[in-house]
Amino acid sequence: MSLRGIWTPTAEVLCLSCHGQRVWNGRPAPSPEAWQQRTEPVQADAGEAEARCDRCGRGIVVAADVAALQGVCRALRAAGLSRAAMEQTGGMCAAVLIPMPDGGRVQVYADEEGAAGTFIIAMAKPDADEEAVVATVRGRGAAVAAVKRARL
């Protein structure tokens, strides 16, 4: 079993222990007793999946799309795209951002459920406001390959 995790506005995937007892979503931090309940091991519910805390590496449970994107981000880095990073895209949505040498960008989005493993690869030229979808793929390996093709 893993700890409860959180997707932060600063694009981090953290266990609640590393996040700390800070205020989020406009609500005060819970009491010490309630906080203890949040930092005990849990199993993923529907719409959640296992991920790793960006700071301590512990197993955590977060929204399935965030977990899927974190997996793609880590795979991209392992494949040599060291500048791949998680990105908070507004409304607490997540994506993986890969900057291109010319100033453009490639972004990876997860399908709404995340756990289904379908990823949308979009690309934007330098100074472009909008992106064009260049691929829709299934699986982490296919997402890495599609990003590599898009960057050529």
C-alpha cells in the first residue's frame, strides 16, 4: 500500500508528508488527528493510480492521469530527454512539457481516465499559442517514441 499523494499547483507529485501540512484549495490544513489519517497507507480507488513522490520517491496514490503522465515524464528523461517536465496546465490539469531547441514545444496529455494509457502528443512551433495534435498513442513506450518523432 502507498501513501496519499497530491498534484500541486507548482507541478509536483508529492506524498502528503513531503507536501507538509500546508493550506491548499482555499481550505485550512486539517487538525493533527485528521492529518495523521491522511498520511497512513491507502490503496488506489477508482480514478487513482500508483505514482512516486518527486521528492522522496515513496509510493503514492494520485489521480490516474497524473500518475500516467509522471510515468511518461520519467520514461522520457530515461530516454535522454532530460528537459521533460511535468506541467500544471491550468485548472489543476497536468501535461508533460518537452521544450524543443528552436523554442517550440511538445506536450503529452493523458486521456481523461489516465489509467487507460492513451496519450495525446501535441506540438507547437516557436511563439505559437495553439498546438497541433501529431499523434494519439497507447502506452508509455509509444508515447516516448511519438515524442522523439515529433522532435525531429
